[in-house]
Amino acid sequence: MHFGIDRLLAEPDLRKPLHGKRVALVAHPASVTANLVHSMDALAALDDIRLTAAFGPQHGLRGDKQDNMVESPDFTDPVHGIPVFSLYGEVRRPTGQMMSTFDTVLIDLQDLGCRIYTFVTTLLYMLEAAAAHGKSVWVLDRPNPAGRPVEGLILREGWESFVGAGPMPMRHGMTLGEMGHWFIDHFRLDVDYHVIAMQGWQPDGTPGCGWPTDRIWINPSPNAPNVNMARAYAGTVMLEGTTLSEGRGTTRPLEIFGAPDINSRDVIATMHQIAPHWLAGCALREIWFEPTFHKHVGTLSHGVHIHAEGPPYDHAAFQPWRVQALAFKAIRTLYPDYPLWRDFPYEYEHGKLAIDVINGGPALREWVDDQAAQAGDLDSCTRADEIAWRTTQQELLVYR
């Protein structure tokens, strides 16, 4: 199969509308060709492309910023001599001065198919700025490694943030190019928008189930090390709003969770007791780990590894958001007074619990904390949201 960047490089006719235009690129470390050449280098080598600027999203163009809310500076690229603007620094929306450096912007970002992964918000902000300044936006499309499954509550009105660009579920089941179509439709944007579509992508085709097995995985952000993480992320990202470690400071971040003061064997057993049907399609394994930085640094923690890979993995059955919600419910059942929710400014949002910002509203937290609430209670409201989203997205899908 061919990603958008590979098609743009291989098919000169696709590039003709760019002739004579000033071209910018939004990219990160995973923005590479099939031959592992970074997209900026590959585009700069073309005689018919005039690259005048670049942009880096959260974690930076170089992917050097490890944690959330660690900002990247602007700089001049030492190889190509063009300005590189940070969209996760002094600003998160491109300024008028930034927009004046190009006519068309190419967005080549490997996404994870999750509302909270901020590259999708950066896409929206660029679309809105392009509409205001009369610029063109092209997405060089890449696979959604989590595939087509949809899961989670839709973000509620008033809970928009940098990790919640609009009323979509946690796991949206679309590529970045398709999400661009949804943003334009939902927010009624008047913008010149194009998607250089992939060829041969099979969203639910085995064995990759979203990620083509003949392509090398490169971290789009420092804590996105493999496809298992990408599959689990729509659930494990909620750990950022808790006192539990999400595995930062280990070699398997956002695939594991734990803490020094829980018994993970009991947690797993209680998860099976509360809602065993939510655990289909994956395997849970008891682990011990000691983070070298971040939460519980230097302290032995008892935890759980979520395996959405190998023989246990069932792409259609796996529900990462419910798996992680169930873990929270099990901990609350075992330890009713456990200080589960972390209270701190999350992605520049003040006065709101991080877990609520992450989920686009308080419903998940309230379900966990309600001792009388059953799995079916969360399922009933979530299923309605998931069905509504699938109906909304159908006409916008590029790959069928």
C-alpha cells in the first residue's frame, strides 16, 4: 500500500496544483516515506516544490519533548534554512505571521485515532486559520492504527479543549484526512481542503487491523512506541487523569497501569467479576514495574499489562475505553477511599478534574464513583453515542 506522502512524491500530477506556490509542512518524527526519509527532506529534494516553512505539533517536530505541557520553541531548520514554528509553545493556534509564510500547508502526521491525541486538534486549528487567511490545506493521509472501531462517550458541549476538539467519541475510527472532512462539515468551515488518499489501506484487514505490517512503526510521540499502545491508548490515556502510573518512565508506556498500593491480582479478578464481557479481545497480565521518572518514580508498583496483540487479540471485540473504565471501577470497589483522581491543570485547563477533561465531561468519573452503578448503566448511554457517531461519519469515510 502507499501512504499519502509516498503518492505525492511518486505522482507528479498530484503536485501540479502546488507549482509556483509557497508550501509549508506540519510534521513530526513519524512523518517519513516508505524508505524512512523524513517528509521534509523528501519534499525539499523535489524541483517542483518550494518549501518555505514547517510546523511542529505537541512534542515538537523532532519529537524531543517527553511529557505533556512541555513546550517546544520556534527555530530555523539547520539543513533547509526554513522557519520551524511550534504549535505547542507560546501558541497552539497558528498566528497570522505564521500563516503569511505559505500558500498551501501539507499535514503529514501519524495519528492514533483517538480524540485526545492532540494532532487532530492541531488539524482543526490549522483548518480554521486557513479558512480565515485564505490558505489551502492538504492532508497526506496515513493509517489509523486502531482501525474502524468506535468507542466512548461523545464530548459534551462546554468541555472543548486542546484534547477535545469537538463532539466526537474517544475512539473515532477515522483517519486524519477523514477527520478533516468531519471538521469542515461540523464547524461549517469555508476552506480549500484536499486529501491525498492512501492506496490499498484496509482499515480492518488482518493481520494488521489498521496498521500495515510491512511498514515500520516509528513513534509519532515519545510514549507511542508500538501498535499495541496505539490500540490500547483510547483507554490508557485516561490514566493521565489519575494517580495511577500509566507506565511513563518504563519501556511500555500507556500499555500498563499500576501503583505501589494496589494488588493487581485482585484488580484483575474484580474486573472479571464486574463485567467479563468488556474484557473480550485482549489479555490482562499481572506485572511489577518501577518507573524511572514521572508518577511513583523509583517505587515498585504492582500493575497490569493490557495485551491487544498476539493470539488473544480480537480487533472487533477489543474495547480499550471500557477495559480501562472497568479497571477504575475495580479499584474503587476494592479500595472505596482510594485517591484515584488526580487534581492538577491538565493541558492548560484549570478548575476541572483532569479525568473529566480527558473524557469530555464527568459521566465516566461519576459512574466509577457511584457504588450502585453497574456496567450496563455506562453501556446504555455510551452505546447511544457510538451509534450516533457511526451514522454521522459514514458519508465522510474515504476508505470503505
